[in-house]
Amino acid sequence: MHILASRPPKYGAKRGHEAVKGDMSSKLFENFSALKEEVLGSAFWASGYFCATLTRMMKEMTKKVFGRSF
């Protein structure tokens, strides 16, 4: 899964990453109850993540690739 997010500098990448993983897993378990039974006793998400910053130019290029504005 790839997510392009913009956050104020005062919030670190780890904090944003944990929030997204927590919110998304809650929503997935709400909508797909069988998924919760399959994952029971193990981690739903991998423990790591990758974070990179985008310059303004790279952000514009990314918008063109995905075909929508952020």
C-alpha cells in the first residue's frame, strides 16, 4: 500500500504512520468481520514502514502520475 500524505513538521512520520495503521485496521475489521478471525493472534500489519519527503517538483510529478490533485 502506498500513501501520499502531507503533515505539519511538528508531527513525526512515526506518529502519522501509527495513526493510519490503527484507523485502517479498525475500519477493515468493522467491514470484514471474517478478516478479524483470520488475523486473531497475529499482527495485521508488518512492523516496519518507509518514509520519504517530496520536494514541490516531485509532488507535482506524483500528481500527474496518479491523475488527481492532493
